[in-house]
Amino acid sequence: MNALSTLFSIATRLVLAAASIVLFLVVLAAGLVIFGVVLLWSLVRGRKPTLQTATFQRAAQFRSQAFRPGGMNGMNGINGNRVPPGEVIDAEVREVPNVDPRLER
């Protein structure tokens, strides 16, 4: 009885290992197919395929600011200089004319 149980256990492990490998290969193939379709779609539309890494860069900037001696208190001004709280920064104000009369409704 013990040999039969061991044989059944080994067979079960082999079946589960094979199923895991098949599942991995199916997910990998699906990812490659989706990547290829998106790549072809962007090339058909005439756009250069790019990786969107701006989110990761922004997160890296926040991480680097969090570990600086001053922390993330206050805002950074021009050229990375600290702007003291309460200081007013002037901005040039320009009026934008309404070009399209449909927007005035």
C-alpha cells in the first residue's frame, strides 16, 4: 500500500509540474502575441512604438526627494531652489480670445 501511495504522489507531482509549465508557456505566448499586435497596430497607424516610463521616473524623483535632508517639505522653485512658504511667484497673465463662436454657448 505504501508503494502505491508513493507512486500516486510522484505521478500527481509530475502532472502538476507539467500543467504549471504548460500554463507558463501559454501565458508567455499570449503576452508575446499581444505585444506583437500592439506593435503592428502602432506601425500601421504610423506612430513610433514607445515605452511609457514617465511614471517610473516620477516615482524615482519622489523617492529621491523623500530621503533628502529637507524631506518633501515646501516646493521646489526654478533650478531646484527651495521656495520659502508664503512667497508669491508672479506669472504673466494673457487673455485667450474666443476663436470658435460655438464655444460661447
